[in-house]
Amino acid sequence: MSFFRLKDLIRAVRVCKTAADERNVIRRESAAIRTSFKENNSQDARYVNVQKLLYIYLLGFPVQFGQLECLKLAASPRFSDKRVGYLGITLFLDEKQEILTLLTNSLKNDMNNSDDYIVGLALSTLSNVASTEVANDLMDEVERLLDSSRSYIRKKAALAAVRVVRRDPELATPFLQRARALLSDKHHGVQLAAVALITELCNHSQEALDEGRKLVPILVRQLRALLSSDSPSAEYEVASFSDPFLQVAILRLMRVVARGSQEAADELNDVLTHVATRTDWFKNVGAAIIYECAVTALAIPSEQPLRVLAINLLGKFLAYTDNNVRYVALATLSAAVITEAPSVQRHRATVVQCMRDSDISIRRRALDLSFALINAQNVKPMVTDILRVLPIADLEFKSSMVYRLSAAITLFGDAIEWRIERMLRVLSVGGNYVNTRDLFKFIRLIASEADESLQRRATRNCFALLERDVSQDKMVLAGVWLIGEYADLLVASSTKASTSTENDNKIEKESSTGLDEDDLDILGALGKPIQKESPVDEDGLRQGNIPAAIDIDEELPEAIAEPADIVRLLTAILNSSIVSTANKHVTLTALVKLSGRFANQPSILSSIRQTLSNHKHSMDCETQQRATEFDKLLSNELDSVRTGVVERMPAPEYADVPYEEYVLNPTAMRMKALTIIKRPAIQPADLIGDEAASAANAEAAAQKAAEANKQSVMSDLLNLMDEAPATSTVSTLSPSPSTTSPVAQQAPLQSANTLADLLGGASISPPTNVSPAAETTAAFSSADFGKEYEVYNSNGIRITLTPSKKPKAPAVVELLATFYNEGEVAISELNFLVAVPKSQKLQILPPSGQHVSAGSSVTQHIKIANPSKTHLRLRMKLSFMADGQNNESMFDYSGFPSTVV
């Protein structure tokens, strides 16, 4: 049964009580529509059927069989048919389908139609589904319509031009001048489309970017006009703001054209300050404008006062009632903290408050920013604030929080006592989330760097914490290991009786421990019974009488125990159902080690053997084997070897794996393009080294780099050598094409000098003893240019450099770096840094991609200004992620022939 009208189909779907009924209705109607397409060629029937298909598509059912009918409907002379046909084409087709080539003729005819609305339909369709071939075929029509007398057509044509440029950047040149004219159009819709077109052009063409920087005065004038409009037109007014959509688009375009250009940034400083100070940020519309203004100020080499103002505006957003505003402010501050850390630090208290927000997304961003703010100066208060939040944090956050807390304590903690105390707090609250690497670092810290007094205190802390709770896996492991190794320090009395009594009283106030009452009845020196274990939930935490987390302002509890209490505690841990099997194995080892610490106490040895005997018949094979072997070790016949076996172990040794560069600020990895530009420009460092440089200068540079590294983990990302200044500008951190500086233009001398000004300020000119024409001819005729030189082949990736030169820049050598992924897994986060001697100047353009699939490749362009014609020497640093592993390599290459200079 087929429904005659769309309304009837909608009504039939709505009355369906189950999904199966709905599927049956759609299946029957789809079959009826197919039959109608085959038997009935009427345009009216096709019009109704395509409407039904649009509704069926919105319900999520396949409608590919109607694609050709949409093309037929779009070819109809009636406007109503074209409207439905083009809508179907926009939804049912995409640029990858070959059937789209049949649309070209219809679009061309409609773009030449006398009816403006039909022309608008064709342009809108072109803007949505045009492929590269269709864009090439219809570019002339789009270019012609940009000069239309109707603002409606000009707006649609500009948006279609955006699609054309996006699909084929080589077609960008004809739209440059027309985009400039459209920018001065009186109609705001045309201006908005023109801004979008110019933004797209600048992102795909260096020539367009140079032209776009010439439009900065026009952009400033238009933005000022929008800001100073006291009575905005009702057509464009939104919440008393004059066309905020156009204001935001202009600010984004300013960000594109001024990035990497200090001259353009200087022209924008005043108007950005005006926007930041005169816009009412209490309204949501005003907040959007101020946000774009702040992001623009941070993305360009603006003056420092303006950057501080931008950070303060984002800080104000943290007190905003709208969670969306607070979210974007936190995300942007996390990226801006790389270069504007002192300014962001002023809002630390507000950020800490956001960690307790009711919105989970706000809490996540606030945690990221809090860790990004940690440095050597504020590590203690920041770690304290985060530890306050850790017990009540969401379960999905705890793993990341514990890992980054461990990293912050390890990287910035100066006193070993503080590091041990904070790690014990982390273990006591988040021991289930501590990874093995951080746990081993903590154990080795106590075993190798701590003195006996610290070892004693840490062991007593662990004993008291295990008396409170054994539900934290890594806390049990660390505590049992320390008790096994330093049990003699645990029982030795080196404190005053009053302190001991005070500690005992503290411990008496604690509640549940999670130990089985049937297996343990501790009434010894600690003077408290161990309560019955509470039920365990699915997350491994006990329900019911869970002991409250120790307040961060209180000292960690200490306990001075008798040998019998130590044995009974370890026995209770062995019998607890919430302790993992692996931890029970360690507990058995710790228990047998007590025989060496208390060898002169037969009652203790008897208790140990009794516990071991109880586990000789365990269902776990490893537990059974250990208990049997340890019981045999305690027999009289092995007295001669027991002492050597159970004596204190040396500090554990393992390969220390350093923390990742972005461990404290993962947001910077995703949004680093905002903050890579600083002002004023800094001379690039000679990362290879100058033979004439003095040792004193090298030592000063190394000291400077070390100080910068201590300020923040993120501040030394670009250093390739220890002697390199931390402010090196040799970077490929930004993948955005708009971050590159202008390259050489026109005359050879002017081209070389332009590049030199960008990279160091020195003028570059051809050598006076060689004719420029002869030099250019000799250089370009060399067979060594255009060849691939392999510079790296390891870890599944191969890198080649292909040198070339352009006649307009004889002093500049261009290198095409090609990264071949010859491994079996994909490569991501590809980052390639290059350094050259001081006699040469370097410019690195963005890579074609940072993700390389197996068997594919990406490229990156490098330009080296070499006016003195010295031999090319490169020092390179490569980093990438492959199969979850971070790979880093540093290597040199100087194998270019002497003609490649």
C-alpha cells in the first residue's frame, strides 16, 4: 500500500507502536516508490516521491535508489521541483560519487537562469557537494556571479567560491581581487561571505596571505564601525550588538592574516584593545566576541599588555554562569599557559574552585589547567589543592590525576621528605590507580636516597595506613614491601613517649580496615580491634564504614608496633578477600623476611611458620609454592643460609623512563597553535655549535636552558641540545598553514633579504666575487639538485631530503623532507625539528600531515638562507608516536655534495 501524500506517510509512521512496525511501513513505502520510479515518469509523482524519500532519509533508512530521480527533478524548469531536487542531491550525494558529474550541466544552466532564486539554488548545491572536477568546470560561472548586481547572488557566489578553493587551491588566484571588493560591500551577508572566502584563500595560498595582510586597515575600519554603531540596524542587531556574527568572522580573519606578522599585529593592537574593553561580556553574545578577541590576541605576536588583557578576560569567564563560556575559557587558558604562565597564574584560585564544579566537563578542563599551572615555585600548594579533590574526584579522572600528581611530585619536588609524604598520600587515596612505574620510583626513592630516619618514618606511616585500609592496591604493595625490608626500624623506639601516645590516639579514632575479623584480633601496641571488612563494590572500594580520607592539613599517622603486631597485620592481609593475589605473594615474602629481622624471638618465628603452614594448601599455585618453600627455609636445617636469604635487599634497579613532554598539559598538544608566537622575535639558536664560541658562552646558555626547564615542563620543548637557548624559534609545532612567514618574492636580492629579515634580521646578498647570473646558472645546472638523500632510516620510518633552488632566490636552498612509513603500524604526532649553523638562516614550513599510515608518506618544506655558500650541516630531531610508544631520535647529516650550497 502506497501513501498518496507525504502527510499520509508521516501519519502512518507516527502511529507505529514498535520499531518493527515502523520498519515495515518504510519497507513497503520504499518498494512502492521504486515501482513508481520505474512505471511512472510524471514529474508530479517524482516530486511527491522524492519528498517521501527525504523524510525516509531523516529517519535513517537507505534511499540511494532515489539519487538519479533527484537529478531528473533538478532538471525540471519549475522552481518547486528544483528546490526539492537540489535538496535531495545535497543530502543523498557526496563529492566522491561519479553520478555527481551528471549534475554539472544542470548547475551551469541554472546559474545562467534569469530567476535569482534558481541561481541561488544552484550556488547553494555547488557549495555543498561540488567535487574537484565540478569545481573546475563551474569556476568561470562562479567568478562571473561574484560581480552580480544582486547582493543575494553575490553572497551565494562567494560561498560557492569557498568550496571551489577548498577543493582545488590552484583556482584561488582569480578570486583574490573580487574578494577584496566584496569585503567593502554594504550588505552584511556579502561581507560575511567575503570574510569566509578570504580566510579560505589565506589558508591555501601564500600569495593570498600576503594580499590578505594588505586588507588589515579595511578589516580594522569595518570592525570599528560595527563597534561604534549606537543604533544598529534591526536587520543585523542581536541582543543590542551590531551583527556579532560578522564581528566574530572578522576577528577570526584577523587571526589568520596577522599570525606570524608583527607589522600586521601592530595594526590590530588598538582595535583589539577597543573590543576587549568596550564590549559587554555579561551577555552571551558579548562573551562570544570577547572570546574571539582574546584568542586572536594570543595567536598573533601582539604586545604583552594586550596578551595580559586577553588572559584576564578569559579569567573573568571562569566566573561566568554559562558553562559553555567557562569551558572554552579553561581550554584556551590551558593552551595559553605555555607562553603566558605568569598571567594565567593570577587566576589559580578560580581554577582550583572549578575543580569542584557540578559540571563534569568543567571539572575535567579545570583539572587539566591546574596541572598545567604547576611549576617549581607553586608545586606544593597546587599539589595540596589537587589532593583535596582526589578523594571526591570522578572515577574516570582518578587514573590521570594520580599519574600527573606523581609526575608533578617527581619533577618539581625539591625536598625528599616532601616527596615521600605526598606520594604516601597519593597511594593512600588513589593507590588503585598508581601505575607500576611510579610505584617503583617511590620504592627506589626510599631505598636509595632516603636516610634511616626517613625510612623509619615512611615505614611507620605505611603500617598505620594499612591499619586503616587495605583496599588501595599499590598502597598495600608499597607498605608490605617497606615493612618486610625495614621492620626493625618499625619497632625501634626513637621518639618521645608523648609522640607515641599521640600517634596511638590518632589511630584509635580510625574506623574500618577491610581486614577479616575472624582472622585477626589486634589488641597490641595500637590498642584497637580491627573491624569487620566492609562489602566491596565493583570498583574495588569498600562500602559501608570506609575510613575517611586523611585531611590534607593533618600529618600522616605513625605507628610504633611490636613484632607480634607486625606478624598479625601481615597475616590479616594474607587472609583479606580484597587484597589481590599478587600482593599476597609479596606479603608472604615480607613475612618470611621478618624471620631475619626478629631471629632472636622464637615466638615470632613460630607465628610466621604457623601462617605459612595455613597457606601451604592454598588454591592458588603460586601462593602454595611460596608458602611451602618459605616454610622449608625456616626449618632448622637451613639456619646457615637463612640469614643471607632474608637480609635487606639493595635498592631496586630499573631503566628509568622519563615522563612525556605534555604529561602535565595534554591540552597544549591539541591547541598549541594558539601560543607558539611570542614577541619580540628572537634570533634562532645555533644548535650545532660554533667552533669560535667560547666555553663561557656555552656554559651560560646551558644554565639558561636548565633554569627555563625548571620553571615549567613545557618551556623547553624546542631545545635540541643542552647548550641551546630555551627560546629557540626553530619549531614545527603549528600545523596551521597560516602560521608561516612570507617567503621571498620578485627580485632575487629582495627575495633573499625578505627571508633574512624574517629569520634573523641580517641582509643577504650574492657574493661580490661571483656574477649572480653565472652563479644561478651553475647552481641550477648541478645534477645534485633534485636527488633524494637518505638521512634517516630506523624504527620503521625513513627520511629523505631533496634539495632544490628557485631562480628568484639563488641564496636560498629549499629542502623537501619526505617521511616514509615503512613499518606495519600508523605513525601519529609526527614532529620534526631542524637546526643549522649561525652562518645560515632557517625557515620550516608546516608538514603536509602529522599522521602517516603504514606504507604512505608525508612531506615538509625547509628553506635555508646560505649567503656565504658554506657547506650545509643539519642537526635534526624526530619524534613520533607508533603503537602507543613515544619515539625520539636526534641525528646529524652533512652528506650533501659541495654543489648543494
